[in-house]
Amino acid sequence: VIIFYKLQMLLILFPSACWSQKHAATVTHPLPAAFSDLLPHFLVEPDDVYIVKNKPVTLTCRSTPATQIYFKCNGEWVHQDQHLIDRDVDPATGLPVMQVKIDISRQQVEKIFGLEDYWCQCVAWSTTGTQKSQKAYVRIAYLRKNFEEEPLGKEVALDQEVLLRCHPPEGVPPAEVEWQRNEELIDPKTDPNFFITVDHNLIIKQARLADTGNYTCVAKNIVARRKSSSATVIVYVNGGWSTWATWSACSAVCGRGWQKRSRSCTNPTPLNGGTSCEGQSVQKSACTATCPVDGGWSEWSKWSPCGADCTMWRSRECTQPSPSTGGKECQGLDLQSLNCTSEQCPQSEYHYLSASGAEDVALYVGIVAVALCLTLLLIVLVLVYRRKKEGLDADVADSSILTTGFQPMGIKPTKPENSHLLTIQPDLTTTTTSYQGTLRSRREVTGKFSVSNGPLLEPLPNGSHTLHNGKLPSDPNDFMNRLSSQTYFKTLPRDNVNTSYGTFNFLGGRLTLPNTGISLLIPPEAIPRGKIYEIYLTIQKKEDMRLPLAGCQTLLSPVVSCGPPGVMLTRPVILSMDHCSDACLENWAIRLKKQSYEGTWEDVLQLGEEVVSEPYYCQLEAETCRVFTEQLGRFALVGESLSMAAAKRLKLLLFAPAYCSTLEYNIRVYCMDDTQDLLKEVMQMERQLGGRLIDEPHILLFKDSYHNLRLSIHDMPQAHWRSKLLAGYQEIPFYHIWSGSQRTLHCTFTLERQSLSTCDLTCTLCVWQVEGEGQTPANSLDIRPLDSDFLLMDNCTPALAGPSAFQIPYLIRQKICSSLDTPCPNGADWRLLAQRLKLDRHMSFFASKASPTSVILDLWETQHFHNGNLNQLAAVMAEIGKQEAMIFLVSDGEC
């Protein structure tokens, strides 16, 4: 056994001897005698390689002159069967050339993984001796998924240096790193503002506005390619003041006044969240204007001696005082002549007396004619006065109509049965009132309209208007009775809580349903001059108003009526109402529906496909829909989901009894559309039931996935409470929620306490959409009373008429429109105003109107009636370059 073991070792360690003895007879090209003493040298040596995934690698070795050649890996000879040997003869030298190849698998390398690197070496023999090649290392290639350090987003100032760090994932071979901005490769060679350090960090030498974007670190090797999370770099610009403009002219023509100058935050303009300029944009300074001095005549000089032509002269000068600083020149003659009667002119006496007599006759005739004219005028005035006193009209001819208009009214007295709403005439038996007041932006609306003694800013052209004020009715229900008696208004609700109404003329106004998010803005000039309309605004209960919904359609808004229908409007009014969609138009097909006179519902527009020539237009905001319409009627917003990603906003409200004298305790969970009118309805209903709000409202996105809504209650203290619900949860069917037909949809959890002394309850309520992708809020409830009045804080006046209904005073509104309606070559007109107010999506609609600026201002009024800031609007006007906006910053006293 020992001899056999030694022999086997010899065969393994010295295979060349065995091979030479066994195959000596097969060598056809023996080594020439001239090269018999040469050692082999390598023509090809094995190189380092990497195993990618499970693919084996091949090592190659080539040597001459060589009689044998084998591989040794990690100090052990590779078996002869694993070699692929190729023999050849160099034709130039006649020396034998041998090439050998072996394959290395992943399993072979993994056997010694972690102990040392796997290496292989080629050994070649000749008759003289042996030679060894360089070692070739075989490694398994990989690249980890997670970066050791990822870049972080930053906000940097303009021209500041930016450093984004990146430490790539561990890998073999080490990963190469490159950077991308907005998915585009960054090449420091083409843009020297970028520099990539040896440790793979990115340096932006001087941040530019164009460098704002999402930066990604990309690591790659032969195995994989990894991308880090994006780091958002925002390059902001802090605002800087421009130079002061020149001082304006002094406001006073004579005496003490004020002048102003302005500057704008445009040097540079703040961008990307940069700070705005600090300080005042307008400076005022007192000034004194030199008063104009009108000229005055001096005393007449003495008469000159009688001349040869029987005439004498006298003169005066405009020097008492002389006109200065724009004063008027003296009126009249500065030279006077008179015929003289002296002994030198004996004939002059007769002529003088004749001329004097003729002048006296003309004077008397003129006096008589003036007296007759005055008498006739007095007679005419008396007749007109008597006729007006006998008639039924009382006119107001005063430009103060700009500040009075029609104050909010209830309903007029009952008219005959055959009277039509549009032909109701106001009661003119009351005396006409008039006053002068200062135009103000309305911030706090009260029941009374404050009157001051200040003058108007400026009268309108043709500033004489006639206004008829009617009596205030004593019975508001009469208005609803008259409307519901007509065919179209059979379904009009008769409750005054959800109805507002008022009387309006050309000055316009506003109707609001408090705490519902519903309002109707009637812009100035929407009602033709000389017309007076009684207009109402009301909510239709969805139970009373069945809309034909098909397929995936759902009701997204309340059903709102405004009227009476058929009134003539010269401009569109704006109806605002809440909606409950997620406002992602790519997931919805949203249509505005209007009920016809026959009672059928018709699609009047589809959002995103509006036609500006039609009388309807719509702007969809996050929670509110603004409808421009030139025809009053009954409207609703209906949505059809285009994918299962479409979602409605649901509001979850939790109520419990305010007082409980039994062991049972009920928790009511309302799942309703997220609109203010439904919130108001639920709050009023719970007050009648004696319930109280026990948690803040929550919002849930309910998707069109056909899955039900599931509710469950957990984590109750078992020692004191138990649930009487047999199942572990309650479910509300999908279609009950999606149809929107059930306004106050809710479920009740009945709990039971162990004793009447138990007064504390803490539990967890879970609400989720089964097997869907909806939100799953798990709200921990600590049952306690909440002040629910904060949910119904809208105490605005239901009806406002005239200037009190608008933030922008009427005269200033006219000046803005006249300034911006005319197109400017540089774009400083209504288009820039729409862009600054983020309304540029509706450019084509605005352009189709006679006054685009007025429509933009109407939309601004609807959005900012409660929280509007005229100074912000003035700042926008100043940015556009229209100095008329500065009138907003002037106080009422200065006006």
C-alpha cells in the first residue's frame, strides 16, 4: 500500500515523465538540437477574470518551446481531463507550440470563498526545464442593491457651490459612478461647471437657475446597474429692489398735498421660494404746490384830452396782480374810447346824444326779454314738479348710485295670480333716498350699510342715473310660494334655511348659502341697465331630485338651483359649489348637467373640452367648482370614472349621545361626500338627535374598485365595555356610497358598559376599502366632547347688493379694465394678469369676452371674497407695470 501511494504521488507530481514515456513515439516534431537547451516562454498568460451570475469563465495559456503544459489552481494540479490542449509548430522556428484552456465554474470558486482568493497558474515544460506564468485571479462579480450613502436634496442660493455626496454600493469589480440630472447624463467635459471627485461626489461650482432639477447617482459594473434615490436641488433667487421711480406730481393743485414714488421687487425677481424684498414698495412725501394767481385789472387811467377826431381814451393794465403760476389772464378790455363833446367838436354833441339814446333803448329791450324767459322757465318747472308729485315715480339723479344700489331685500308683497316673476314691478310709494358715500373694499359685512359724508372718487361718464327703491316685504315665505306655484318650480324647496334671495340691478351683487360653499356672483353690468331682477339661490335635496346616472357615473356636487330661468343677462354670472372628486381629470370624465324646462337633464359641457362660444364654462379647483353661465337654472356636476384610480373624497364624522342614562352607548359613523352642504345637514340633524361630535372629521379617498367600505372597532377596555355587534365589522355596499343618492349614510356601533359609573371610553376605529387600494386610517378615539361650531363658522350675509358685494370698488374696477383690456405689444395686459393669478389655462375663454379683464376680476372676486387682499392684487398690478393699481394703497381719507 505504501509503495502504491508513492507511485500515485509521483504520477501526479511528475506527469511529464509519464507523458514523455507513454507518448514519446507520437511526437512528430522533436525539438531541434539547436533549441534543445531553451526554456519555455509564454506567448499568452492567463488574466484575471470575473464570474457573472452562473456563467463559467475560461483561462487560456500558450507557450513555446513546450512539450507539456498544465494548470495549477490554488496550489493543486487541475486534472488532465479538464484541460483542452492544442499542439502546433511555429513555421518560422520549427519549435513546438502548446496551448491549453480550462473552465472555472462558480461552484469551484465558492468552495474556498472567504478563505482566500481563487487563483490559477500555468506551468510549461521543455527538455531543459519548466516555467510558471503569472497568477490569474478568478472572482465572483456582484453589486449590492443599497447605496452606502445617497445624495440629499438641497435648496441653495444662486451662484453658491453645491456638494452632492454619493458612496456607491459594494461590488466586485468596484462600481463605476456617473451622475444624471433629470435622467440626462452629466458630462463634466462638456459642462465645466460640474466636477466629479475621486470619491464619486458631484460638485456644482456655481449654482445656476438651469441647475435646478432632480439629481441621481448611478453605479454600474459588469453585473448590474443601480440608481440612487433622486435628490432635488432647487436654486432660488432672493428678490432685490429696483431703483426708485421718479416722484409723481403733487396731488394738490394748490397748497399742501402728497407725492409718491415706487419701486418693484424685480432686481432680481424672487424665484423658487427665494425671499421677497424687505421694506416698502411705495414712499410718500409731503409737498406744497404753488397756488395759481389770477390776473387783476389796475384802476383806469384818466381820460386823455379830446382829440381832433372828437375821441378821448383811457387804459388799464393786468397788474393788480399780474397772472402767475398758471393763473388766468384778465378778462375784458384794456383800452376804452369815448366821443368827446367840446367846443372843438360842435357837431359831436348831437351824435353823442343820438348814440346814447339808442344804447338806452337796447338795454331796456334786453331786460324785458330776460324777464319773460325767466317767467316761462318758472312756469315749466312748476308744471313738471306737479306732474312728478302726482305720479308714482321718485327719481334719484345722483352719481351716488355707485355706492347705494339695492340693499339685500326679502320678498315683495303678493301680486295677482296671473303676474309673472319677470314683470313684478317694485312698489314706488316710498320716498326715494339718496346719500353720498366713499367707495370702500368690503371686509366685514354687517346688516347695516355705513354712510360717510366723503365725496365719491370720481363720477362715471353720464353719471346721472335713476334708481327705484321698493318696499321691504314683511312675509319672506311669499316669495317661495309664488315661485313654487309656477310649473318649473314645483320641486323648489320651501325651507328658507337653504334658500337666499335678493333684488338686484345693473350694479350686481352676491347670493350666498352660509356654511354650504354655494354662492352666486352677479357681476356689475350683468343685468342690463334699467332692469331689476329678483333672484334666488337654493339647494335641492338629492332625494327629491333623481338624476339619471348610468354605468360608472356618480354625483360629485349638490344639486343647485338659481333663477328665475329665462332672465336676460349680458354677462355670465358665476355659480360656486363644492365637489368631492379627487380633481384628477385624467381619471375622470366630469360633465356639468342642467335641467331643461321639460324636466330632463342635459349635458351642457364636459370639463377639459369646453367650447368658448357656448354660454357655459367651468373651472375645477381642488374642492370647488366655478360655473360661468349666461342662463340661470338647475345645475349638478356628474363624474364618470375612466379607471379604477378615480376616487371620491369621503368625510367621516363620529357622533355619540351628549347624555346617556342607560348602559347602552351608540357611536354613529357618517360616511358622506366631502361637501359643506352635507356637513351642515348632518350637523343640524345630530343637534336634533342630541348627538355631539367626538372626534375631528377625517378624509378618506374612496376608489372606483367595486369594493365595499368596511368599519370595525377595536381595543376597548374589556373590563368595562363590550360590543353588542355580532360580527367583527360592518360593511357599507360600494354602490350605496358611489351613487351618492343617500345623503346621510351612516352605520351605528352599539356598545354596552358594565356599570353606569363607567364614563371613560378609549377605542380604535378602523375604516378601509376591502381588497382595494383606498386609504386605511386607524384612528384612536378618546371619547370626549368637541366644539362642533368651528365647522359652521360661515356667518356671511346671504344677500349683498351693489358695491358692498365686491372687494374691488366699482370705479377702480373700471380703471383696471380700461387699462388692461387693450392688448399691449409687450404682453402687459389682461393676459399677464391671468398668468400672475394662475388662471392662464382659461386664456381662450377670457379672450372670447368683450372685456377679458372684467371676467378675470369676477373670478378673483369669487375666490377671495372672504379672504381677499387688495394689496396683493395691487402688487400683481404693479408687477405688470400698471401704476393704476397704486390707488388700492391709498387710504379713504386721501381719496
